[in-house]
Amino acid sequence: MPATLRRSSSAKSPAATTSVNSSLEPKASHSPAHFYQNKTLDYYVEQKVTPITLRQLVFFGKRLNEERLIKSANYVRKELPVRLAHRIRDFQQLPFIVGTNPHIQLVYDLYWTAFDKFRKVPPIENTQDNAKYCDLIRSLLRDHLVVIPQLAMGISECSQHIPAAHANNFMNKMLRSRISRRVIVEQHIALSDSSVHSFGGGDEQIGTIFTNCNLKNIIDKCITLIGTKLGPSNKCPPIIIDGHRNCSDFTYISEHIEYIVYQLVLNSVRHTLRMAEANHLDAIPPVTVTISSNDTDILLRISDQGGGMTPETYRDVWSFTSEKRFEKFKEMPKMEARITEEEGEPWSWQGQEDQRLGIGLPMSKVYSEYWGGELKIMTMEGFGTEAYLRIPRLGNQTENIEFEEIEEG
Ligand code: COI
């Protein structure tokens, strides 16, 4: 059956009762199956998500035993269909024509399939049930690797049919919610894997969470990856790390910071190299990464002398739908979503894919705000750019799942 958006009976769009793919599947939306599917969805959409904090995850994972592991499985089992259902409803409320886009339809279908599989999982009672549940999650995690590129392409292709604010609200909600699902499932899988060896685990790593993150080490790791990406024959600006270089001992999912730092430093490196080449400079100016911390936050500034941004580029810096990006996608008409199997950690190849699609910066903002932090960018056209990142260090902020919608104007 072709991918088809099944619209909700309560959707606001005038097309709410019509299947968007009606030429292929006439009157599908009026079929009894459609009615019951949306009734099922309504049941989950009416339920609120239960957000958690990093601290709760650490506390829970530290005293892991079989009973707790099964509890964790059942929390994920109940939470996943609710988190998915809210976003499926957002798809159903997109303008009719946007719903017909093949990339958007593909993601909608993936979400619907995952929702249907997850909601049918019976209560998990023992470690054998849990092992099967983890296998199901792993296979769906793989299927969903294409989600971000497909969404980015779909939304860009539809930019004439949807106001930019609506498109960006939709993307922000989708991406936050995706992080939220991946946080809880990856934590559960990591706990399940560690429990296979012994219930206990190390003190410093609880599942995917590190309780003694060291920012300098994270930056070094990102610089190494950037060096590998540029290749040995390519020049790289000097990268200086200064400030509170010993800043450590904060609790975080280090992959989240690695993603952000990688994107910000790589952007600075790229702009600096481009500027140096355009001006035939022998000495490439440095990129400086400054670390600072106080009792509540870790702060990071990344400054470059890469020439800064024009007002037009700066205006769209957080946008998932800028015209430039749409033009770029148009130049790559045959581009398929690529599931890269490159060596390295998942966040790094996901990060490289996002760079290629030009959404590394808005994605970094989504990651920064997820646990209550922030990301700001200041630019001086003709000179350079500075990015400021603030990360709460106590792990006591709940997941920032709900996105405050930007008014359409
Ligand atoms: C996603 O990665 O988009 C998800 O929804 C994760 C889920 C399949 C566990």
C-alpha cells in the first residue's frame, strides 16, 4: 500500500476528511479502518507525556536491578506510543499539499508503523520479554535513520506551500520529540545491555549518561573528528582552547554536547578556510574555543575570523526552510536519503549528514535547548562569528519536549 497520510477527524485543515493520496487510494479516509485508526490515535494523543530529568535517569540507573529494569521497560513501552501519537497528529494537520510530498509521506508512514508496533507490545514481565522489546526498538531505530534528511528535504520542497513559521514550528516539534524518544529508548537499551553483564555498572557512566563529563576532552574529540573529515592533505586553522580548561564533573549525555560542539567548530573551520582562500592568506587565523563555568552552568564560546555573515544569512540561521537551502536541494534532485555506514559514532555521522543538508545549526539549537540550555550566535559581517553555548550542569531540568510555537506573521 502506498504511503498515505490518514487525516484526523479533528484536524483543522479543510482537507481533513480527504486522503491526500486520493487518486491512488480513493476514499481511503472514509473507510472504517481509517475511522478506527484515528480513534486509536485520539486515545494516545489525549494522554500527556511524562518528561524526565537527567538526574532521575541517573538515580534510577545507579541502583539497577531486574525489577528496575522491567520498570524502565514498561515506562518506555507506555511513553513511546504517546510521544509518537502527538507528532503523527501534527503531520495530519499540515496543509493538504504538504502531506502529498513523498518525503513527508515516507516519514509519516514510518511513524505510523512504529506507533502501531509499539502500542501493541504487551506488558513486559521479565528479562526475556525485555530482550524481545529491545530487539524491536533496535530495528525501528535503524528504520528511522532516514527521518531527519527526509523531513528536511520534504519541508524544503514544500516551502512555497507552507508559511516559514509553520514549517519551522513543525520541524522543531518533530526534532525535539525525536530526541525525546531516542533519549528514553537509548537509555533503556544501554541499561539492558549493561544488565546482561552485571547489575551495577560503573559510577561514571549510567547508560548513555556521563556524570563526569569533561568539556576539554569532548572538544578534543570533536577536533580529531574534524581533522579526519578534512583529510590529511587539507589545511586546518589552528584551534585554540582557553578559559577554564579543567571544567569537568557535570552530568550530561555527552553525545548531545559532542553533536553541538562538532557542528559549531566545523562551521567556524569551514568559514575560516573559505575566507583565507578567498583572500590568499598565508597564515590562517585561529578558531578559539573558550570554556567557562559557574555553579549552575557550563559556558562555551566559539569565535572565528571567518568573515561573518550577511544580514540575509544571519536572518535564516535557525531556519530549517531558508530559500538558500531549498535552492541547494533543488541542485541535488536525485539525492536520496543516505544512511551512512561510515566508521565512527552515530552522532558524528548523523552530524555529518545534517551538515551536508545545511541543518547543522538549527539542529544544534534543538539539542542545546533540550535539557534547558541555550545557543546564541553573534556575527560581524566582514570579520567573524561567535557562538555562545550554555549547558545546565546539574541535570535537574526536565526534557524540553514542548516547543513554544513562533507566531506566524
Ligand atoms: C526516531 O528515531 O524517529 C524514533 O522515533 C525512535 C523510535 C523508533 C524508537
